[in-house]
Amino acid sequence: MSFTTRSKMAQMAIGIAIFFGCATHALSQSAISSERQGGGPPSARPLSPPAAPSETGPARVYLLRGWMNVFSLGMDELGQKLAREGIPASVRNHVEEQEIVSEIAARSRAGDRRPIILIGHSLGADAAIMMSEQLGRQGVPVALVVLFDGTQPMAVGENVARVLNITQHVAITPGPGFHGELETINESGDASVSHTTIDKSPRLQAAVIDKIKTVVVQEEQGGQASAPIANPPIEISAKPESRL
């Protein structure tokens, strides 16, 4: 095969790769836009059957993956780490929002008073806020909402006791009646963290686990979900990831 022929074949291969790369990017953006409007592709389902929160665990923890289940596997890692701490969690996709709200409300009506903790990444973070709003309309308190880089500014309702917003640029604000704790970890200054890696950061996962353990202890000592303590918003600057 001549050098000219090999060169033409290489150029053709590069052209094909660029075409499919652009097409995939366009499809991704279209799907994200569709999901934000309430739709979503049929394939956006959990990668494995979701594990229900333990009936005897100290809290009901739900971790929500974002778009297509492929960019939020830090939620799975976090769920495994929580299980090792004795706090079982259910890892789900954000398109299951309505189903999860129904599950939580049914458990609450049946007398389950364990603290509810909602954690999400990307569109899963958006869904966590929307789920807390829906639970508020049903009179269900939420002990903690943790957001890993949600996609849009949102307000948090009065039924939420605590919010931990880990973000690069999205603000979460107090909604009407909110008197809880609103804490922000601003990652905009850390070049080693991106939207698709923020949920996988060991440093940030450790911060979330510490927060959850603190909330569980606080709830066991008297609870704050139904009567949150008023606190001013707190902002914490990002600390660069250590590179080993």
C-alpha cells in the first residue's frame, strides 16, 4: 500500500470520527434538553435493580444519577461507601423522580420517621430539589439535600432542614419559609474538578459522608427536619484535589 493511499485512508478515518463525535454531542445536548422539559430517553434506566433503603438503617438515603446513567457513577461509589458506614442507600436515576417520591410518602404515612436524605448529581441534583418540593406539598420533611453540580439555579422549600450545594457555578437560594441550613462548597476555582468528575471526587464524597453522619446523629438526638434551625447561608471555598 502506497504512502498516498495510507494518507487518504487516515484522513477518511479522522473525518468519520469527527462526524460521529459531532453527531453524538448533538444527540446528547438534545436528550438533556428533552429531559429538562420532563421527557427522557427510554434507555435512561438504572444500570442494576435499585436497592431499597434498609428497614433498620438510621436514615432513608436516595442517590440520583444524572443523564443516561453514564456520567454519575460517583453516586454508586458514594452509596458503597455509605453502606460500609452502616448507612444503606438506594441508587436510582433521576427519571424515577415521581416513583421515589411516592415510595417516600407511602413510608412516611406508614409511620416511618427516619430522616430522609436526597443526593443527586447534575440532572439528579435538579431532581433532588424538585422531589423535596413535592414531598413538602405532602407534608413530608427532608433532613438533608446534597447537590453535586446541578444544572440550574433553584430555590429550596421550608420542609428542608439542610442543603449542601457542591457546585461550580449554580446558586441555590432559600425559598418561601425556608429557615434551615444552606451551605455551599464552591468548586469553581479547582481546575482538577469538572462537571463529570465532581461526583467522583474522594475529597467531596468524604465531606458528604461526614455531613450525613452528623445529620443522623442530630436527628437521633432530637431531630431538626420538622423544625429546622435558622442559619445564614455558608460558603466554603474549594480546596484543590491532592494529586498522588
